[in-house]
Amino acid sequence: MNKDTLNIVQNPVILTNLYIMRDKNTKSSEVRYAARKITSCLLYEASKSLPLVDKEVTTPLTTFTTKVVDEDVEIIISPILRAGLIFTDEAVDILPQAVIRHIGMYRDEATLKPVWYYNKLPKSLKDANRTYVFITDPMLATGNSLLESVRLYREKGVPIQNIKAISIISAPEGVENLQKHFPELEIITATLDDHLNEKGYIVPGMGDAGDRMFNTTA
């Protein structure tokens, strides 16, 4: 495992809310609230890669030049449905200039492979080299869904250094799978758990993230 491209973001806010999310007795509304707090921290970390430009601003006291996110770059948030939706509200608040491009996949429980059912990517990008992509999925388990999503954007010409894979809980197997195919991809996560069980669930994990967040049954 390449630790140089694995960015584990931890602070008291993240650790406390990970505890809340993991607890099997936590209500769905509280799981969602905890997840949003964590995703804010992860998205702020991911935004460090965005290019800055100088811009003049006038305060009540003076005029000076400061740094802002370059308005000419395209920022894409790509949540993997359905659990990845938890990132969306926080993303549009933190990066209001971002475009949301949903990717729909579900995991075949027999093969653990992703099955496509929705793809909202544009046919082409205005400037792939100036496009920055945050692919979001709360659970990086096998890594197959994130892997297919990264491939989509690489096929569009987006440089790998402009793509970030963002998850809340990750398994070593998923991280290694992504790094095997895209060793330069930065993976931003709140924690690296122990392993996957025979059903492909992260241990200790939090169970099925979609079911826990949206109060549904598998």
C-alpha cells in the first residue's frame, strides 16, 4: 500500500462522528448528520488541490490583492449513487461553482462487481486539463465502483492528479485495488479499517452505508 497517495484525515470532529456513524443503535437521521460533518472535513481537504489566482478586493478600509479559486476551472462532484449523495449538500455549499455529475452503480452481491444503471457525465469537457473531479462514495470496500468511475474521467482526458477519490471509511483491499491501477490517484478518507469480510463488507465498518443513512433494509 502506497501511503504517499493515501490521505487519512483525522481530527476530533471526524473521530467523534465516526463513532456515532458506526454505532448500530444510531438513528438514520443522526447517521446522516454525522456523515455530513465528516464529509465537510474531507471536502475541505480535497479542495486544497484547486488552483488559485490573484484577485483584487476592496474592504471598508482598503483595497488589496488576495487569493481565490480560479473561476475558469471546472469543478465536478461525482457522487456514486446512492450512498454518495450524502456528500452533495455539503459539496454545493462549500464549492457553489461545482457541477454535480451523478454516477449510478450497485454492487452485485454474488460477484461484488459494480453494475451500471446511470451515467450523467458530459459527452465532452471544455478543457480536460483544467477540470477537477471529486468522486465521492462513503465506503471504499472492494474499490471496484470507484475504479470504474475514475476510468470514466480518465477516458475523458482528465489528468489523474486532478481526480480525488473521497470516502469516509476505507478497507485496505479497496485502497490497494485503486492504487494498483492508478498509483498516482489521491485517496482521501477519514479512516482505514481492518479488512473486508466474506460478503465484501468493511470490518469494523458501519454496515450498509446506504441502508444506515436512508433508513432502508437491504
